Amino acid sequence: MQAITVQDRDAGLAGMSLTDIPYPHAAENDVVVRVHAAGFTPGELDWPATWTDRAGRDRTPSVPGHELSGVVTELGYGTTGLSVGQRVFGLADWTRDGTLAQYTAVEARNLAPLPAGIDHTVAAALPISGLTAWQGLFDHGRLTSGQTVLIHGAAGGVGSIAVQLAREAGARVIGTGRASGRDRALALGVDTFIDLETEKLEDAGEADVVFDVIGGDILDRSAVLVRAGGTLVTIVMPPKVQPKDGRAVFFVVEPDRARLADLAMRLRDGRLKPVVGAVRPLAEAPDAFAPGKHAPGKTIIRVTED
């Protein structure tokens, strides 16, 4: 079967190519999925898990990509909850071959059923952004109705989902980002938008939850915006500056079948809309990783035509 593989950590993008690799093995509690559409994170080549397994051993050539939507073709021993021929979407394991391939083996618990009528390209844009947004806002930020949340990168992949979830939960939403994202963020439902290039972040005022996807100076400056008893949540790095009278949380998204199923229902009902950007064929995936190639919205790789 064909897949995008990376061969050499030092080579980076130059070592990424479309190659033929063996069909995956379905281990215990796995399923094999025929991938219809896949998502990736631009910084994956910098992740140690892209190059090593759980024990730290080299696993190259490895397949990047960790989001997928497709159809189950095989069940591993002991696998329950899914069936052959079922449409599914979700997350591939960080330390195993990923989703930029015609077939991939995934732990069944990392996948959820995909309702009929949802296009695979849209579903593939949801797992990381959707789970990250939910876990950041509610599991770690403890956001509730009537509170105020400040969401950095409000027009981006994670931020746009977070805005929609926060609005539905009854929160007031302040969004930040570049001027080019203002109209998109306002259309998603932010009450106030701060252009980080021309406006002062500190003018945003205090928030019960600050959700950061940018890091660096923006993360440092966000601590003072956390209201007493509130939470600063980030997915970039452990915060160096702590809120005076609040909490600071750094987290990495975790698979969650039940939450994926809930997000899929919201997607089916039109209550949630991932921002999908370019849709490219598998052979063009290496070019899609290149710096400067990222159009607005999440780039999706179409692996198999429906």
C-alpha cells in the first residue's frame, strides 16, 4: 500500500516521500481503517514520538499524521464496539504509524462512529481540534455559563472550535489573532476581537478562562488577564508566568471516544463547523507540510475517494 513516510530526522521535509509499505497488522484491540481523509499537525517532524516508539526505540521509516476518517476493514483480536464496514473517525496513536496512508492500524478506543452524511474531509478536521478545545475549556478550564473566556488564535483550527463550544455553553467570548482572522472570528461568535499585531492584549480585560494556543510572549502576558479563581490553559508549553490568584494548566490532548461521538453529533446537527482549508491528494502531503503552505483553515489530505 502507499503511504507518506519520513526516513531521517535530520533531513526533515527532504526525507518525506510517497512510498510503498507493508499492510498494517491489527494487534489486540486494534482495527485497521481504510483511510479516506487524514489530518496532520505541521510541527509533527519535531515530535520525538514521530521517530521512536513508546520504549524510545527508533521506528523509522514512520508514517506521520494522527487524524483520520475512514472505514473499518479489519478487527484485531478482542476488539469490541466497532464492526467491519463501519464509518469511523478519530486519533491514531502518537508513537505508531499514522494516518497519511491508505490503511492504518488504530486502537479501537481512539475511534468513534461517524454518522452518515458527514463528509470524511470534514470529519478528519475535527479530532485533534475538537478534543483539544473541549478538554481545554471544560476539563481543565472548568468553563461554565455566564463566565468570560479569552481564546487566543480564535480563527484557527483549535480556536475556532473553542469559540463555537464556548458560545454554546453560554460564555462570553473574547478572541485574539491577526487582523486577517477578525471577520472569521466574529462570524463564529466572538463578542470582542483583539488584533495582536496592532492592539494591546491587556485591553481585553480579565477573563475566567484564558485558552492559549500560541505560547511565547502572548502566553506570558496572558497570566495577568486571569480573574481571581480563574485558569490559564495552554497547549504549547508549561507557563513560566503564573496567574496571581488562579491556576495555570499545560496539557496534551487525549483520545476520548465518548467525546468524539458527542462532537460528531454536534457536527451532524450543524451546531459545530470545523474550518477546513485546502484539500490535497496523498502525493501532495509533503508539500503541504512545507512552511508557508498553510492556507486559512486546516489542510486535509484526501487519501481515498468516496
